Amino acid sequence: MKTYNVTLIPGDGTGPEVTEATKRVLEATGITFQWDLAYAGATAQDKFGTPAPDSLFESIRKNKVALKGPVTTPVGYGFRSVNVALRKRLDLYACLRPCKIYPGVPTLFKDVDIVVVRENTEDVYGGIEFEKGKPETKKLLELVSATTGEAIRQDSGISLKAISETCSRRIVRFAFNYARAHQRKKVTAVHKANIMKFSDGLFLATAREVAREYPDIGFEDVIVDALCMQLVRNPSRFDVLVLPNLYGDIISDLCAGLVGGLGVAPGANLGDDIAVFEAIHGSAPKYAGQNKVNPIAMMLSGVMMLRYLGEKEAAERIETAIAGVITEGKSVTYDLKLNEADAQVVGTSQVADAVIKKLRKSNKK
Ligand code: NAD
């Protein structure tokens, strides 16, 4: 039997607990993995003095596939996001986040099955920023004033938003190809082109052009604020959403909320030949070490990894086992119970035990 070499990044906060639970479930399928342990984020900062050591990139480049726990990024100070660095340096340009309702999940909605395709490498995530009061910021303000006649306040900080035709084209193509391969009917391009005519406007114009190459798939565009309203009113009218980086980040959390929350929302960062699988959620540091958070989002990311590796049958079996655990509702974490004090709330590792028990039963059939 084939052994898969996979980089395993436990991450920070609750990351090690959800990745361990996921590793156990993946191994319970009988598939063998050679896990190549790598560190990122605050854990790597403590160990190696940098949040993104070379060994992290070397391992992922070598194995081409990684399963990654969430990492902590300091807010407003300290090191820049390791996630952004990974996505940019490995050119993981497509962020794929399926959001669908599993029966039994507490949610206000039914029939939501949306796939969010987020551009992962540019937009305001480029990390090109100008700090208030710095000489280079002053120079930029002078340039803006001289070329546009518009004055920006002297005490401004500036983050550059750049959206290219190249990256817009490849992400929209990715969304259409995904739609075609997965029998999806419609792609919706999301933007704010009425205000940002040269960045979002370029994204929209490119999306319209690409859409003409796919006459078999429906296409529409929607302004991001209108999308938010429509998503919470009638989410089942959406199928595949394609968005620039920032809107994709925000809207995927919104979509996760529609289908039961961050505890059940998986994801993948995909390039042409490298893939990093991780849940949408962050490191939830306040729950670290408490065996509390939901590992299902991470497990479903593992299911996406199995499908990527061509292990479709094993992926199906895990997904069915997870769906069974959710529907039964006897071995789920606090976030899947409307009443947190519910006696039947279990911890992270007990969810893995329950999924593995179901898998073993299906192995015997
Ligand atoms: P978060 O997703 O870590 O947590 C927000 C809240 O959502 C938690 O307090 C918890 O109530 C809930 N939650 C999250 N994951 C859950 C799970 N698996 N099960 C049950 N409930 C869950 O977001 P945050 O607090 O904004 O960020 C914490 C840290 O994580 C920050 O440093 C941030 O930069 C980082 N982050 C990392 C990633 C990543 O590595 N991909 C993604 C998002 C945020």
C-alpha cells in the first residue's frame, strides 16, 4: 500500500489538539502517512526565533501536501502573518472553502451548500504598508497629491490594495473549473467595483471575460455589501462564490456561520502543485490545552486532502462517519449544542474517538 508523505504543522493555541484528532481519524482509515513535523507561528518563534523558519517551506516544497493547524498572528504589532507568507511564497493562489450544512448542526438555515473561492495572494494582503509619519509615507502622500490632486491626511497609515489581471484571471478560471468538475451550476463574482473602479473594477471585468469561456456555467456578479444581506436572507440561491482576498476572508467566516460555525468549516490553499489543508478558524488561544474546541473543521480539511490525494473512498467514509456523529449529537463539542451546559457535550479527542468508532464499524461491513 502507498504511503503518503505529508507535512504536519500542529500550529498554535488549540491547533495541536485539532491536528492530533485529525491525524488519528485519517490513520484509522488504514491509509499510511509519513508525517513530516514542521513548526510555524508563535511555536516556531519560540523554537527557532522566527515564525516562518526555512525548514517549514522546505518540508512543504518537498512533500507538496501539508495539513496545517491554525497559527497565532499578533494583532497590530509583531511578526506578519505566517499564513500570508505561506500562501504568497508557495503561490497557493486559490483558497477553497466549502460551506455546507450537515443534518443536526444547529443553524437557522437549510439547504446551504456554498463553495467560497478566495484569491489568496494579493489585494490588501500584499503586506505593502506605510506607517504613519515615516519619511517614505510622506513621499507617497506627496506623490498622491501631485498626481491626483487629492490630499490624504498627513497622520494617515496606508495599506496598498493591488489587484492584477493575472491573479484575477487565474482565480476566476479556478472557480469555473471547480464548478465544471463538481457539477455546480453558477459562479458569482463578488466585488465593490462601483467604488474601487481600478482594482475591483479590473477583477470584475476579468471575471466577465473569463465567464464567456464557460457558457455551460451560469455567471452573475454582486456587490459585496449586497451579497452579505442576501446571504443572511436567502443563502441557498448561491453556489460558487469567487472573491478577491479580503472579501473572501470575511465572507468565508460569514458562510461558516450559516452552516453551523467555525467548528465545521474546512478549507484548502491550492497552488499548481502544492496544497496546504487547514480549517477556516484560528488558533482560539483562550481554549488552548482544554480539550474543548471542535476538531471537525480540521477533520473535514483532512477529507479534502484525501480527495486531493485521490483517496476518494476513504474521504467518503470519514465524511459519512463525521456526518453520523453530528446527526446523533451525542459526541459533539460545545459549539454544536444550542445549550452549552448540555450534559452531552464532549471534548476534542472524544469527537475523534466517536468518528473512529463509526469508521471501524464501516470497515467491518
Ligand atoms: P479564532 O477562529 O481563533 O476564534 C474565534 C472564536 O471562534 C473562538 O473564541 C471560539 O469561540 C470559536 N472557534 C474557533 N475555532 C473553533 C473550533 N474549532 N471549535 C469551536 N469553536 C471555535 O479567531 P480569532 O480569535 O480572531 O483569532 C485567534 C488567532 O488565530 C489570531 O492570532 C489570528 O491571527 C489567528 N488566525 C489564524 C488562522 C490560520 O492560521 N489559518 C485563521 C484565522 C485566525
